Amino acid sequence: MDSINEIWMAVLNYMKPQVSETAYRMWLQDLILKNLDGKCAVVECNNQMKYNIVSEQYKEPLEAAFEEVIGFHVTVEITTRDNTPKEEVKPKDTHLLPTEQPGDIHTFDTFIEGYSNKFAYRAAMAVAKDPGGVSSQTNYNPLFIYGPSGLGKTHLLNAIWHEIQDNFPEKRILYVKAESFGNEFVIALQRHTTDDFHDKYRKNIDVLLVDDIQFLAGKESITEEFFHTFSALKDAGKQVVITSDRVPKDIPMITDRLKTRFESGLLADINPPEFETRCAVIKRKAEMLDFDIPQEVVEYIAKNVKNNIRHLESVTKKLQAMQNLFNQKPTIAGAQTVIKDIIEDSQPLPVTIQRVVDEVSRVTGISEEEIYSTKQQAAVTHARKITFYVIREVTGMSYVAIGKEFKKDHSTIMYNVNSIEKAMKKDSRLARQVNDIVNNINQHKDNQ
């Protein structure tokens, strides 16, 4: 691979699976490698906006890609040339991404209320009956619902949507996943349709429901846009409901002023369901599937699937499918097999490593798949470094052994561990976060 063009194509091919298709097409595909020597790679953007985005979000990932392709580190220098004729003004493309629609079955009637989710359920009901707090002295705006994945946060968002739609047909409600909000904003920037974007999210709605806000972490320009959108709606007395897998103060890499805005309303947590609620969820799902499941099987599932309602529903649905397709009646033995298939990997990692990955993923908001991937986004690499450090701390594994688990050279593991150690000495908040992860894992180990 001698020519500069071949090297650049290899770098782009390396980058392509690391980012979304939209991001690759918008920010990376048209970049030009102008020069490459032993120390520096000069990459040219064709306009100022692309220069700003690439410099902010893709400089380090590009450096990692070059190192992967050519075998040594080079510094990436981003340059720009604005070759767009100033007199040429393209007509506006006013198309915006279609609004997402909540699921039909996710209503308050189908939500199983229990001790673990009672507060969030009642708060969601109150908001749905009086969006914006117009007719009551209690104003739950914003309502911020948080808790681990799979416990019903999205169900409550959908239920709010349906309830307001039924009781206040004149209200304009918009439900959107945070990731979709970010993608749509980026497209609006590219198409010069930010006015339409602002109209959609600020002027033309009365209620905004946003799912999984933690996905905006680390996306500086998008979180800034969401801050202004949120502020405009809140100041206009329009209802905002947000879900997240953690309390605002624990969402990494978003501004303190946005966290303060989130905390200005009502925080409502959802916790893993207790045994009785888990049984009720299984029975409700079986009823919806017109499926007769014995009580002992219900209790077996509830005792063995404790932390995720979606898993409870998935096990029930698969047992029903086995009966329909193979005439297999639901039994404890059958439930045991289904639970193993749905919840466990066929070749699970050692418990200690899996536990570390799970805990780091929970705290940082970076998925297990991303931690194991080769993605080089700042938030992902940060979580990966923490993972390597904590594994060393709680297991005493060698750098070589950790490298084998993550398919990396031992020197890479050593560098990342040292990097986190140095950062913890300078950043007390990071030190607390990492120490909390270590303590949680050690407590879990002691309780096994």
C-alpha cells in the first residue's frame, strides 16, 4: 500500500463501520487527503461547517484509523477550503424526518404498576391528565423518568402520548428518540433547514416526549441545540417528558446547565420489579397472547428473570411460540431452556470480566458492543479505558490476558490503564466514578 490514495481509501474503509451511515456520508466521505508524511496527515474539508464538525468529533478517530492502516501514529491536521459560490443559494429542502409513532399496546392500562415503579407511573399519569400543569398547582415540568434499560420507561412515554391524544385532541404531541433528534438536527444543518427544524420542535408542538436522552452525551453541538429547544418549550409552558438510564447528574459529558434544567422539574425513578410485579407482567403478557401458562412456570420465570421486564415478556412469548409451533406445553424445564437462550450468551465471558463490562456500560451509557468494538469516538474510548483499568483492579489479570479478551496488544492495554490512572489523579469526579464502579463490583462478588 504505497500510494497516498490507497492509504486514504483504507483509512476511510476503516472509519466507515465506526460511524453511522449518515455521519459517514455527511462528514467523512468527501474529505481529501492532501498530504501525508512520517509525522502529519493533512485532511481537507470543502466548507467551514464540515471543518468545524470534523475538527471537533473526528480528528482523534482519524488518527487512530491512520495508525491502524500504516502502523504508526501521525497527527491529523484539518484544513478547509470554501469552494461554494457565494451567489448560489440552493432552494430549501423543507423535508424533515418523519415523526416516530408510539406503540399501540403501550398504554397506562397495559402497564403493570408495582412498588418499584409506582412513583414514575403516578407522575406520568398526572402529566398526561394535565400537560404543562395548566390546571393544577403542581407542575411536573419537565418530568424526568430514569432507571435501567428494560423496566418500562418507554412504555410510560407511549402511555402519556396515548392519554393526551385521547383527552386533549387539540394538543400537538411529538415523541422522538434522542438519537433521532440528533440525526435530524445534523441533517437540518446540512440542508440549511434549521428554521424548519426549530419550527417542528419549538413552535409547532405542545408536548415533547424524548426517549433515552443519555445518547446525546458527548455530542456537544447537539446537546447545545437540545438545551435551546428545551428552554424554549419550558419557557412557553409546554410539557416536556424525558427518559434516561440514569439520574441527570450521572449522565457523562453533558453541560451542567442542561443537567440543572432536567432537575428543575420532577425526577421519577423506576427500579427492577419485585417478585409479585414480575409474576403480574408474565400473566399479563400471556393473557395478551391468549396463552395459558401454569402458575409454577410463572413463578419459576419470575424467580430467575429479575431485572428486565422485556426479558420476562420475551421468555413468555417464546414459550407461547413453542406451544403453537411444536405443541410443547409450557413447563419449568422448557422455561429454563428459554431463559438460557434469551439471557445468556452461548459462550459467556468469565463472570468477573462480564461484570466489569456490565457495570461500566451502566455507568457510562456506552453499550457492551461499543466497548468491545474498535470505535474511536471519545466517549467510547473513555469507557473502554475505564474497563481495562477496572479489570486490572478487581481481577489482577495481566495486560496480555486482558489484551487477548479484547483482541488488543498488551501495550495498548497498558497505555490505556496508565492513562486513566493519570486522569484520576487530576480529576476527582472521574476518580469517584471509577472507584464506585470498583466498589459495586466487589460488593457484587462478595454477595455471590
